[in-house]
Amino acid sequence: MSRRTTIQDGEGTGKNAQVDPGGYLFVQPAPFPPDDNRDIQLIYRQFLTLNGDGTTIDMLVDGSVTPQIFTIPGKPDNDIYITSLSFVIAGDGLVLGNDFAGSGTALTNGMRLYYEDSNGEVNIGTSLQTNFDFIRLCQGNPAFADPTLGPFIADNIAGSSGKGSTPADGIIPVLNFRDVFGFQYGLKIARNTNNRLVLEVNDNLTTGLGLNAAFNIIAYGFERKQG
């Protein structure tokens, strides 16, 4: 014999929870976090590094013969949720179109941004050959214009992160996984797996980009401990 059950407010108002025709429970988010003494979320900020070494952040490498892999691997204990990627691509005389980091030309092979999970490799962006390819991947975020340099180009951003000592102009696009792909909590890199996020360099970025070129990526999000 079936039993009819309701979820009712505990304050004595007599109000019951409602379910829509699709079987979903109507709820609303609380304006404050639950009262829980467990710290299960940690701030996450990490550069993509060469082969996941945690140290080599400079992506101006030679991948023309052997692809160079910059990655964020999974952790043994915590899940990683990446909510956004912040790119810096800078170079002397940088323009948006047929150019990468001030080289004056597009890359020959282009880079690939992808992640690996239980489904295999999933492409996020392929044939990334120009500065504009990265801006388009990020859907023009952030949208701004320098009165002298034009749309999406920021003045003197490279600084000490470039190969030289003189700051170069560059682009600073941000890929927001929640806004672009609809991932509620970001891109998940599951704990205790071989899952990873990867930027694959398939060209020689060590020559032809000028003295003050710079290229790196920072991932932002959070780690979740096991509850």
C-alpha cells in the first residue's frame, strides 16, 4: 500500500513543497551558506604548466616537431572545478588579425585546447592560430577598447612575464566555462583519475615573436574535498 508524503515548512506555517509536472522540486537558493563546520571548498588558482610540472608557465616553446603539453592534472584527494581561464598573449606590435603575439603572421599548425575525462579527449578550441582566435574562443570577454590600440588590446601588459624587460601590448581574454558552455560549477577535473585540462602547442613559439613576447594561462575555480 502506497503512502502519501509531503515536505512541510518546519516553522508551523503549513506550507508544503511543490513539484512541477516534470517531477522537479521547486526550490530557491538561500542567501547564505548552510551552517556546516566542514571546510569542503578551497580557492583554486593555478597556471597551466609544462607536462603538469607545476613550475614551467612560459608557453613560448617549440612544439613544431613534438607537441608541447601544458596541463592541469587531477589531484589524488580533491576534485577541481575550473570556472574560468585567463589568457595573456603579448608582443611588440601585436594586432588581432593575421598575427600571434606580435609575430606578424598566423601560426602554421595552431594550438589545441581540450580536456580528457572518461569519454576521452574533448576539444574546447582547435586550430588556434591568431590572437583573434583566442578572443573568439572566449566570446569577446572582456569587451573593452583602448583609444589608441583599438578593441581588445591592452597597453603595456607583459612586464616581467615577457622575454624582455620592456612591457608589450597584448590581449587578456577570459574563457568562462559557466557562461560559454553552461557548466553550473565549471569544468570538473575528477580526483584520483587521469583527467586533465590541456593546451597543446604545435608550432615553434621560441622565434619570430619578438623580445617582449609573453604567453601563459591561469585557471581559476575551486577544489572540493570529499564530504
